[in-house]
Amino acid sequence: MGDGARIKTTVEVSDELYRRANAEAAKSRRSLKDLIEEGLRLVLEAPPRKRSLSDACIARMAELYERHAVLTLDSDFAVYRKHGNIPLSLISAPDR
């Protein structure tokens, strides 16, 4: 995978995410670098998500009432941020 000049950088990720990414890279016989690059491309090339008015209102309330968490069954809330880059505090159903 290449498209021109390359740069090196350092990124901090959680231990769990690192282990999962390494396992996926090994399973798919790719390098961790290639897996990360593919993931970045998918995120950057995906069409922007439109959030509903109700989701926007709940995200705004999360900004105004910072001590409270959002109770949701909607996985979309995992991508929403308050104050630009802070993940919302969520209470959600466990993954099955």
C-alpha cells in the first residue's frame, strides 16, 4: 500500500486495542502497519454521518450536564463527541 512520501509517527492505544489489532493482522496475514493504514483510510473516506436532531440534542445535553452519562441502546453514540473531541460517557447494553 503506497501513495507517495511516508512519515513515521507514534500513536498510543489501549493494551486491549493493540492486542486485538495484532491478532487481526496475524489472522489476515498483514502487517499491523497495513491494518492501521487501512483503518485510517476507511474512516477518512467514509461519507460523513448525519446525526438526527434527537441525537444532536442528547449530545448537547451531555455537554451541558457533564456529570451525567447517556443511557442508550444506539451504537451510534459511541462515535459522538462533546466539546469537539471528548467521548460521551455512555451506559449501554453489553455486546452479545
